Amino acid sequence: MNAKEKWTVPRVRDMKGRQRIACLTAYDYPTARLLDEAGIPLILVGDSLGMTQLGYETTLPVTMDDMLRHAGAVVRGARRALVVADMPFLSYQTSVEQAIRNAGRLLQEAGVDAVKLEGGVICAATVRALVECGIPVMGHVGLLPQRVRATGGYRLQGRTEEAAAQIEQDARALDEAGCFAIVLECVPSSLAARITRAVSAPTIGIGAGPHCDGQVLVVHDLLGLSERIPSFACTYANLRDVMYDAFSKYRRDVEDGNFPTFLPEP
Ligand code: KIV
């Protein structure tokens, strides 16, 4: 397989058991371009953009219009990566028809390759209907941020055997419904390993330990730009300090008359 070829859904699926999959979120054109150049095969336009881009407390206020705008920018920046967009809260829960229309908009208007939605057994019929329409779906089980009001917070899921069994059942239902990949968020590493063995789709972990087929991080956590960085994330660069220093230096230079030094002449 030529490394410069576009990452497709079958190609990502085939990575299970061969090569671990590196996935990062992106919400804008320049970040998508850089991820693509760095060879990241899978880019997620997460509804985490509610927090990282729009300053909301949760993902709940994110709309289809928000997703379409940001997903379109990411698609324009990603030449080879497979781009997946989150379906925002209430864009797929009220009916299968509504889910198909909204997922279709993300493919038609933003140009993404696939959509992601949250939930297991409860949305397996919706996943099946989308897949039958030719819309590739990434599943998401474990911690479901769109249900934070019902679950009461962002914490490790599947801590009892009963809760773990439910999450495994959710993942199996999504696998059978045709998901090409499944995100496991904030579940014990032993459960992630069990699910990874049980399903045919690659599992993509976040706060789920090392035994998944791939990993995803919120790009702002990786770059040290998030206000609160989860304990499972790894900060690969501290862009907050780099940006803060640049902004402060610029302000001082303007105030002291040291910028600009370039003298425009006719
Ligand atoms: O919205 C998002 O960024 C996500 C990832 C955390 C998996 O769903």
C-alpha cells in the first residue's frame, strides 16, 4: 500500500492487528494540514470543539451548523487522512430518518468520510441504517460526554462487573451493526483489552489504556492548550507557554516602540 494514498474506511479497518492507529482531533484547516503532513491517518472533528473552540462547559450546545463549519475546514486541510465528524447532541437521537439526514449533510456539505455517534445497544439500529445508506460510522462507548447531565460527570466507566458487561455488550452491538471503528472512552484497561479481542472493528482508546487497536487524544490536550488536561492525556508540547510568551513580547514591543522595524516606502 502506497503511504501517500488516501486513508479509506476499509484501509483503516484492515489496520486491526497489523498496525496501531494514531487518531487526533482537529477543528480547523491549519491543524488538519499539519496532522495530515505528519501522517496521522485518522482525524476526528470531535464535538469537543464545544469546549476547545467555542468556550462551552460541555459538548451539549454544539449544533449541526457548528459541526458543518468546522468539519468543512478540516476536510479542506486533510488530503490523505480519513476525516470523521461527530454527530452533535440531538442530531441523531430523535429518529433514524433524522440521523440519516444529518449524517448525510456531514458527508455532502462538509465532505467528511464518516460520522461518529455516542451509545451502544441503544443506537445500534441507527448505525445499521446509516451503514446501509453507505455512511460509514464510528461508534463510541464507555464515557459518553453527551450524557454527562444524566451520568453526573466525566469519570471512569465500567467499574463494576455489571457495568463492564453492559459496555462490552454495547461494543458488540455496534460491531454487529457495522461500525468500522469503535471509540472506548474512560474504561478500565482490562475491559478495553477484552472488548478489543471481542470485536472485529478496531478499537480506538481514550483513557482506556494501551490494549486498544489505536489511540485518540484531543489535540489541545496534546499541545498543552486545554484549560483542564485529563490525567490520562500526554502533553507532547507546551504551546500555551509558547503562545503566551509571543503575545506578551509583541505587546511589550508595540508599547516600547520596538515594533514595527520595517519602514514601508512608496
Ligand atoms: O469529541 C471528541 O473529541 C471525542 C473524543 C474525545 C473521542 O469524542
